[in-house]
Amino acid sequence: MAVLQVPGGELYYEIEGDGVPVVLVHGHALDARMWDDQVPALTDIARVVRYDARGFGRSTRDADTSYSHAADLWLLLDHLGIEQAALVGMSMGGRTAVAATLVAPGRVLAPVLPDALLEGVPWDSESKRSMQAIREPLQAGDLAGAKAAWFDHGFFAPAKRNPDVARRLAEMLDDYSGVNWTSPDPHAPRPAASSFWARSPRRRPSSSPSGTSRASATCPTSWPTGSPARARSRCPASATW
């Protein structure tokens, strides 16, 4: 188990593989285990970093220290000696990847944003109803009920058709401390997604996880020094982000 101490908390992380650095950032109330199926497909061509965001999974945070998930991402990569990486963020993780790109665009080989939560973009009506369904048990002090309401959200439905995936999702939700729901979150203000698209007009988020191919998740427009030939050979010459 690897843990990075950061001001006001600690970050659990895992790193494996050899090749282009790829960072996997998980969704809300989940943790790095959500990438268990993807990591083996990437490690022969990529140096894969996955971690639990502050306050999720095995990572912790205190109640007072200001922080940002984007800054934590860069603190982790600095600790690992990684200057540039492709950032793959799903849902809440997509918001983190966008914010990290705005903080240090020169360090991002490519942003990959399947089903990303984008700051400043209105929520759909189903998600609004689901958030209200979470608030009601939380107001009654029922954290387990709030987790159950979150798991009932429609965007989990396709994954829950697979019994093994449903079991693993339930395990991650069960392990979630709920700290972001039950106490004030000292996260710093987040930049609006509109500034990201304004800077990078060619970059657009995938509409769903199934819209992200293996090539698009590992093939940057430029390659860092030392990238293995086997990684380059698997990427189309016209790969764009």
C-alpha cells in the first residue's frame, strides 16, 4: 500500500506498467478499484497511476484544510516524478481532469472525459432528483440510506446488469466514509468547464464510457521521451483528442 501525505490528509495510490503515463481518476463515492478491469489492458503500453481522491476510499482529509482535487493530482504526479500524463477521469473524476488541465495545460498529454461532470453545466432532471433522494436520508442521519439512494441512480443501471460489477460497486459504496456528504468540504472553488472548452476547442468529452476506445485512452498527439515502441505501434497515426 502506497500513501502520499498531503496537507490535511493523505492519498492512497497504485502505479504499475511501463509506457506513456496515464492517470485514472474515479467517480463520486467510488475509488480506484473502479478501474480494476481497465488497468490490465493498459499496463503493457502505459505507466498507469490510479488513486483514491481525498476523502474517498483509502484516502483521508480533515475538516479544515483547504485543498483541490486538481492540486492533489499534480502533487501525486510530482511525487512520482511524472512531468506529463494523459488524464482519464470519469464523472467526478472528469471534473478533476478538466480542472487539472486548466491549472497546468502543458503537463496534460490528453484529457479523456467519459461521462464527465462539468462545472457550470446544468444537471439533468434525473440527477437532480437523485441528489434530492440522497439529501433526505442524510438529513435524518441515515448514511446507509443515502448510499442506497445514490446506488439507485439510473447511471448505475447498465453496470448493475453484470452481477460481478454490481457487487464491486456495492463494496466501494459500502466502504465510502461519506465525509463529503456529512461534513463541510473545504475544497477550493472550481473553474467553470467553459474556460476549458474556450482554451481547447477541439477537445470534447465522450458522451458515455463506451464512447472511449482503448486507443483514445492511451494515444497522445505527442509522445514523451522514452515511450516504448510497442505503445506507438498500437496507436493510429491520426489519433486526436
